[in-house]
Amino acid sequence: MKHVLSSLGEARLLDRIYARLKRQHLPALVLGPGDDAGLLKVAPGKILVATHDDLAEGAHFETRWTDFRRLGRKLLRVNLSDLAAMGDVKPLAVLATAAFPASAPERWFRDFLDGLSADCRLFKTALLGGNLVRSSRLFFGLTALGEANPSGILRRSGAKPGDLLYGVGPLGLAGRGLAALRRRAKDPAGVTAFWEPEPQFRAARLLARSRLATALIDNSDGLSRSAWEIARASGTSFRLDLSHAPVAGNPDAGEDYGLLFSVPPPRLARLKAVLPAAYPLGAVSKRGARALSAHGGYDPFAAKAPHAL
Amino acid sequence: MKHVLSSLGEARLLDRIYARLKRQHLPALVLGPGDDAGLLKVAPGKILVATHDDLAEGAHFETRWTDFRRLGRKLLRVNLSDLAAMGDVKPLAVLATAAFPASAPERWFRDFLDGLSADCRLFKTALLGGNLVRSSRLFFGLTALGEANPSGILRRSGAKPGDLLYGVGPLGLAGRGLAALRRRAKDPAGVTAFWEPEPQFRAARLLARSRLATALIDNSDGLSRSAWEIARASGTSFRLDLSHAPVAGNPDAGEDYGLLFSVPPPRLARLKAVLPAAYPLGAVSKRGARALSAHGGYDPFAAKAPHAL
């Protein structure tokens, strides 16, 4: 297992990328890799927000239980979720890529295009371009572009010791749905959460405009991993307490696409008034404090990823 | 072969995408799928130019003859070529995705990152984000973002009957290099053309600023296919004449990343003064005239793509 990617794991591979790119100098670059999306200044007072995520056969889906119309919708939504996780962001346009074997049923392609274009309309975004490629394994990728004012951006890095951790959106529901899909069991709510996650644009906009949150991330890689990413970026630690959270399944299974954010205690009453759906998840603590949750969550390169197919 | 993607071919699949997206309404959308890149208005007088292209194992490369450092460079360059093929475009930033098997040698990842980041510096662009994913087949994708003034854009659709077709850059050299790589033969010029194509920013800028070309495309899918794309977009036909072109191999093999463009005859003297490296390739003719070149070029879904691996 030495010198192969699985012996390193995703976190260390990403660290290498970030280390390599730390010295990027470009006047327009506001924020490079390492948050939910990158930021580029495109005009005075206007930030382009850009993110890319993929759905790969074997890692994110298997053809035997995949509805390609729903996969097309999910491909858009997981990327919109990353835009929303940057704060008050308005989606602009997307570029999509699809890799199919030459022997793939035409219906897969048609269904994928149907689902993707239906959700582009629903979320008022347009397909700006993309690519179609032949591959023996199915692979779908999407780049989402949005725009924001600099003041509307919420990064992962602003959490302070003493802040409270809160969340919105499902916890463990998508993982439960994936498990049902794989054993062909019925779980309509779980399966819908897995295929059609709701990007949390409204909640993120409220958090950014009302200056309620100090740090924001989506929980797509699992709750513990997301808390750990906020802690790492903010130079803090954290403890999780799920006793008041709407846990529907393993919250570290990933794919939920809810939001996790930190709130200073004096802003708590306002949070409850503005976003009553938010639920408590724990607190931010000083760096060095032991994180009261193992670093779990989804690692595609680990030997035992929680929801590895 | 009925009802599978290979029975349709890429051109008909793309037509279905374009037909589906014809009714996209979005105030900021200037140009959707169908040209070398999409166009989005991001500020008064400022156009965001965006494109996405991929390199897939089995379709574009095989691990047994791939230098991943060079693959990282190619991934950037093929996308920059699509930006250049829109006219006077300045690259801004890119998002990259890489799919590796968990058993892939760590060196492949390191080399890929080395090559990609070296060429990001060379072309003064920054990595804005991306994704890392596990897949049993290697797959690399990149979205390139650039900016332009509306007056600097050259589309595929402006060719008029009577215009002359000209080109810059290699013709058939990359296909020759690919053939050498596959049989482990020596062809340094061909292999470099295959792995490190030169995006034609300078030529495209001259063509746009001097208002020399009426239509512009890159020839990455082969010369005949590119001429056919200009003809289709412009409502014209064409004839190719390669007797004065620097043909180094099969010009329809694809992967050359030179430019093909149309020039009205009165501008020919100025073209020769401004861009002496340009060479004649034929002429644009009226719609309905028989295209004097079979519709060749690269079709990843055709049973016999010219350079199918």
C-alpha cells in the first residue's frame, strides 16, 4: 500500500495541492482552492464564485440502481450547494461534462440531459458549455459559476472559540437513501434526499445578509469532516452534540448538502428569529482542545470510506 | 447497435443538446453551447469566456505511454486553445478535476500536479478550484475562464461565400506524435505537438484586433470537421486545398490545436503582413455546394474514429 494514493488519503492529497498553490499570484484571484468554491474579482464590487464537482461510476453511483434523470439533477444541485455555502451567492451559469461508454443505452443520455436541463430552468441558471466524451466508465462533472458582492461572502475560516455550531438541512437522510437504493429497499424520503438535495440558497443568504454566521460550509462530506474543515481553516477545535439535531441516519455518511455554520452566542436570538429551521450541533473550542468527534466523513481514497460502494 | 450512443455519433448527440437548450433564457447569457467556448456578460463591456474539456483514459491516453507531467500541461493547453479560438481573450483562472484509482502510483498524481501548476504559471492563470475523485479509470477535466471585450469576440458563424480559409499552427503533427507514442517510436516533434500544443493566443488576438477574420475555430477535432463546423454555423459550404499547407501527418486526426479561420479576399494582403505564418487551406462556398472534403475528423462515439485508441 506504500506510494499509492489510498495510502495517503484525500486530506493529505488536498494538502499537497494547497501547498503547491499557496504562492499563486494573480491580481484577480481572491480565494483559491480550499473552501467550498473559489473567488475571482471580475469587476469592481463583483465577485465570480466558481466550483466544480463530479459524480463518478463506482464512487458515487452504480448503473444498476441509477435513474439518470435524477443523476442529472443531482449533478447540478451538488454544485449549487457549494455556491450557496459561500454565502449570498446568485447562480449564473454552468458547464457540464458527461462521459459514456459507446455501448451505453441512448436513454441514459436522454434522461441525463432531461434532468439537468429541467433543474437548470428550476434554479434559473443556463448551460454555458460542456463536453461529451467516450469512456468505459460513466463520469459526470459540472462547473457552477455564481456572482456575489464581496460583503456577501462567508468563508470557512471565520469561526472563533466560544461560537456555537448550528446546522440547517437533513442529517444522514441521504446516506439512508443510498443504503436503500443499494439493497433495493423502499425509502422515498431518503432516496429523494440522495438524488435531489436542496441547495440552501435561502438559508445562506439570510446568514450572510443578517451577519449571523462567522463561518459557513456545506456538510456534503459528512458532519464531522465538515466541522473539522471549519476548525482547520479557523485555527480552532470543536465538539459536536447531536442531542437536538434531526438525525435521520449516519450524519458522517456524507451527501446531505445541508449547511454547517458558527454563530457567536449574542446573535443566537436573532438566528432563531430569522432562521427557525436551524438546529444546534455543538460549539467551537480553542485550538488544541480535543475534537469531540472522530474525524469521520467521506474520504474517497481511504480504504474504508463510510459509504464506499 | 440500435439505441446505443455509438449508433448516433457525436454530431447527432450534440445536436440534441443544442436543440434542448435553444430556449434558454437568461439575461446574462450571450452565447451557449456550440462554439469553442460559451459567453456570459459579467459587467458592462466585459464578457466572461468559459470552456470545459477532458482527457479520458482509453479515449485520449493510455497509462502505458503517458507522462503525467505532460498530461497536466496538455489538460490546461487544450482548454486555453478553446479560449483563444474565441478571439482576443485573456485567460483568467481554471478549475481542474482529476479521477484516479485508489491503487494509482502517488507519482502519477504528483507529476500531474507539477505539470498543471507549471503551465498555470507559464500562461499567467491561476487554479481557482477543482475536485479529486476515485474512479477505476483515470479521467481529467478542466474548465478555463477568460475575459474579453464584446468587440474582441470571433465566432464560428461569420463566414461568407467567397471568403478564403486560412490556418495557423501544426497540421497532422500531433496525430503523428500519438502514433509514435503508441508504437514506442521516436518522434520528438510529433510527441511534443501531441502533449504540449501551443494555444494560439497571439494569432487569435491579431485576427480579432485587426478585424481580419470573419469566423474562427480551433482545429482540435481535425481539419475537415472544423471546416464543417464553420460551414454549419455560417450556413455555407467549403472546399479544402492542402497544396500550400504544412501537412505533417493526417490533418483529420485531430489534437493539433491550431486555428482555422475565414478571411474576405480584400483583407488578404493585410493578413500576410500581420500574420505571415498563416497558410491557405481553401475557400468558403455557397450552402448546397458539395463540400470538397469528406466530413472526417474525430468522433469519439463513431465506431471508427480516426485516432480511436
